[in-house]
Amino acid sequence: MKDKKYSWISFTSFGLGVFVILHPILANIYPKFFMLTQYIGIGLTQYIGIILTIILSVIALLKKNEKKPLAIIGLIMGIIMMIFAGILLYISFNKYSPY
């Protein structure tokens, strides 16, 4: 029986999860950089990162010879940010929103 190892899928799902969590924090710390580059496509990285994190985490969880902790943490971070982004989108598109 082979030893279970972490593969690039687990590390990528964990790294993307960390990036997805840190992206809004970095946007608040360095607002000028993110305001200048947001129109180029940096704003979409949040949503693409959430989807990729969840997909890669599920793939890593389904592999037999894969350690699971990094994939589980990445999946949890992706789901948390999916809920957070969904709430922000709901608030901004609500017809009673002051924004």
C-alpha cells in the first residue's frame, strides 16, 4: 500500500483558498493599487478563485492516495468566501439597498 501524500492539487487548493481570503484584506490595505487594476480584471479573480478552490478541493478529496487536511481547509475557505461574496452581491443588488 502506498503512503498518502499531498499533491499539487492539495497545495493549489489551499493556496488559492488563502489568496481568496486575503484578497479583500489586501484590497483594504492597498486601495490605490486595487482601484487602478480592478478594471483590468483583478475584480474577477475573487470569483474565479472561489470556483477554482472548490473544484480543486473536491478533486483532491476524491483522490485515493491523497492526504485530506489541506483539501478540507481549502474547501472550507472557498465555501466561506462563496457565502461572503453571495451576501455582498445580494446586498448590492437588493432593490431596497441604499447603494
